Amino acid sequence: MTRSSAGEKHAEEKDFTEANYGRLLELAASKYRFESYGAAPEAPFVIWRHDVDYSPQRALAFAKIEAGLGLRCIYQVLVSSRSYNILEPDTGGVIRQIAGLGHEIGLHFDMDVGLEAEAVSREKILDRIGLEKRLIEAVAGVPVTTMSFHNYVLHETRLDRADEICGMLNSSTKAYQDGYKYVSDSNGIWRYDRLEDVLSEPPFPRLHVLTHPVWWTPEPMLPVERLRRVVEGR
């Protein structure tokens, strides 16, 4: 690794800290209104979504930072996670705390669980989506009105593109893919663009930010260390 690439790598590790997250939120709030899917205000706005793939506890840390700034974000829960179980009392309590802070709870749906076959019927997929929606609603005690698909790129050709699925707005439609400036921290690195760079530019009419709380920690860490921290904590 060259000296310059090592420096860039270290800088990116420092991006993914709780302190920097709060700073990025403040920067975003100075330029954008925070909205949910389905909103279309005239002013520049951002849809700020979290996919809770690994750690509801990390998600709760995020939720408290956002609530402290008076911001409302979207937390989409993975019912079939290998890392947590929403039916465990402690986990359910964490999800209810996030909802109680004023945030929206949605569904993050995994096509790899029980629906692996390419030829699985749409009816079966919808049955499973409806089941997971009802489970989250029962645990969180709030309506679930938005959803996204887990491992989007792996299943891109199989995903349902309907605007609404089982009473939930679907973030995988063309409108949300093409109509927004998109930033994601998938796999613990910035995908497409660095969030701070995007937020430092003049505001886009529509911004879509996706984060995964597992990648953000109190201190700078390598992505594999962040994941290990969650697994060992579990």
C-alpha cells in the first residue's frame, strides 16, 4: 500500500464514527428537509434510510443521535437476519425504542430466505412479505408503510418493481433509483460518492442516503473490525 492510499484509507475509517455521523447530519439538516418515501416537497429534501442488517443496538445509537437533532429517519428491519431475532424481548424493546424516538420503522426483505428458487411464484413472495410486515408491526407497535430489498444487486433481476407491495411503498422502483442523487455506505465503504462531498455541494433537488448502522462505531475501525465488534457483542 502506498503512503497516499494508506492516508486515504485512514481518512475513510475516520468517516465512520458516531461523532462524524452527527456532524454529517447537521450538515444535511442545514440544506435538506428530511422526508419519507412518497413525499415530494418543492424544497430540496433527503430520504435518509438505514438498513438494519446486523445490529439493532447500533441502530438505536443512530436513532438517539438523530432524535437529539430533531430529525426523523427510516429504519428498515430484517426479519430473517442471521445476527438478531426481532422476537427476542431485548431486540423487540430496542425496535420499540427507535419507534418511540419518532423514527419510521419499515421492512428490509431478504429474497434468500425461503425464496431462493428463480421460479418461485409472485404469490409466494407476496405472502412472505406480508407475513414479515405483520411481524414487525406486532413487535414495533407501529404501522409499516415502506420496504426495501436486502442484497439488492444480487437479486436485481428478480425484484418486484411495483410502486406498492402489501401496502408498503417500495424503494426499489425506477423512480427512487433514477430520480435521486444516491449515496450508500454498503460494505463499510462509500459507494458511488463520499457522503460529506455530496453534502458539501449545492443541494440536489432529491437526495437518497442509505446507511447501515453496523459500519459506524465510537472510534475509527476497519470494516472487518466493526463487523467483529457486533458479532462478539451478540
